[in-house]
Amino acid sequence: YPRKTNPLLAKEDVISFRNVYSCGTATATSVPCMFSNMPRNRFNVNDAKYSENMLDLIQQAGFEVLWRENDDGCKGVCNRVPNEDMVKTNDIRYCDGQSCFDEVLVENLEEYLANVKKDAFIVLHTIGSHGPTYYKRYPDSFRKFTPTCDTAEIQKCTREEIVNTYDNTILYTDFVVSRAIGILKKFPHLESGLLYVSDHGESLGEKTDMYLHGTPYEIAPEEQKKVPMILWMSDNMKKFDHLDYSCIAKKAEENTFSHDNIFHTILALMEIRSKTYDKSLDMFAPCRLE
């Protein structure tokens, strides 16, 4: 992409997975699917409510689990684990009473990590680039690409204004994710890692006059199904989990992955043994040095 929308992550030792596909085109499907052991072709949202998900398994394995919410709820995924609704904190630095900037998710995170007594798994559920109110997703200091579309009625804006506003949301997400990595770096003794993945993409009028998301999967354009996935690992995680980081980078460049891979990859990374684990879906399996 010609625009520098990830200036901070570009300076980090991160791996960007080039070809990753979502389970759905809307949060209500993709989030539960991402944490389920069911692949997209067998996943059912209603069944997921009554099934153990990845967070349940991680908690049962003795991990301290925390879900921090800044979108429209965890869609049942965090019902049985400790969770915090960041919008309810109404922190005036980030929130307006109805929604918050994603920076609220990293608030007190350093303090939390400083007091962690056992293995921990934290989910930061960002509101990210959720439309149509793209202009509400970032503070004024991130209004770099102009003119912007400062209304929910995006049909009143030009395509250029919509794309500019969307790109500003990406610029801000870059800042939030790099801040989270910066916090993890303050604890070099921990085996820490961060995996960022979007639940769905967004149409910005690329080929047709289609905007936003939520189109039925079978007919949805590529832009709604192809998602970013970014990995960062501390030196301790690479070393003690016996992972060849350059091998993962190579696979990320060459292979196609999807939300189907996340459950199995995370379980193995957390060293949790489960009958539900499928090695063929573990993205890091070919890159383990053991």
C-alpha cells in the first residue's frame, strides 16, 4: 500500500501474515468462530454458545485469563472468564459516554503485568476500524489523511474522504498495537507474545459501489474476507518455545491461513494438551525446533 499507515509497527520485529481469511464478514460470527475448535465450514454460532471455547480451555489449564472489551461485546466468548467492559469505565481521556478510543484497552496493562503471578492470557477486543462511524475511531491527532468523512452517513461523502478516514483508523490501530508491544517489552523476563488479527474486513467501494461489511460469505468481496494478522514475540518466547522465527516469517509470506488456524496455534503455543488440537492446523508446527 503506498500510504504509510503502519509507521510504528514497521520499526518492530513483527511478522505480517500476507494471506489470512476470516470465518465471517461480521463480528457476531467471526469472534466466536475464531475462539472455537470448529472450522468455518462446520461452525454454527448457536452451537458455539454451548461449547467450550479456547478461553475456557486456557482457564481450565490454570492460566489467568482476562478479556478487555471495547467493541460491541464478546459475543459469548468471555462469558465464563474474567472480563472488563472498558466503555463502562468512561475514562474521559478516551471515552465520550458511548464509545472509547482503543487506547483505553492498554490503560493499566503495565500494572496488571507487573502483578501477574502465573501464566496469563489477555484478549484486547478493539473497536478498530468499525464503520460506518470511522471518524469516531481515532483522536484528532491521528487525522493525518484529509479530507475526512465526519458523519455516519457515508453516502454523503466521496470515496476519497471515506478512504482517508479509514486509513486514519489504521494509523491509530498501528499506534495502539505498538503501545501494547512496548508494554510487553518492559517485562523481558516473561515469555510474552502478541498476535493481532481482525475479525473481518471492510469494503470501501473498491470494485463495485459496496461499502462496510456483513455481506453473505458466499458472495462477499475479497476485501470483507481477507484480514490482517500480525505477530510479535519476545526473545524469551522464541527461545523457550523453541520457535524458529524466520521460519514463521517465511510461512507467513508464502502460505494461506484463516481463523481456523488460531485455536490450534494458540493451544500449542500455550503448551496445553487437548484432544481437540489438530497439528495440521497449527501455523507454527513446521517451525518448532524440537
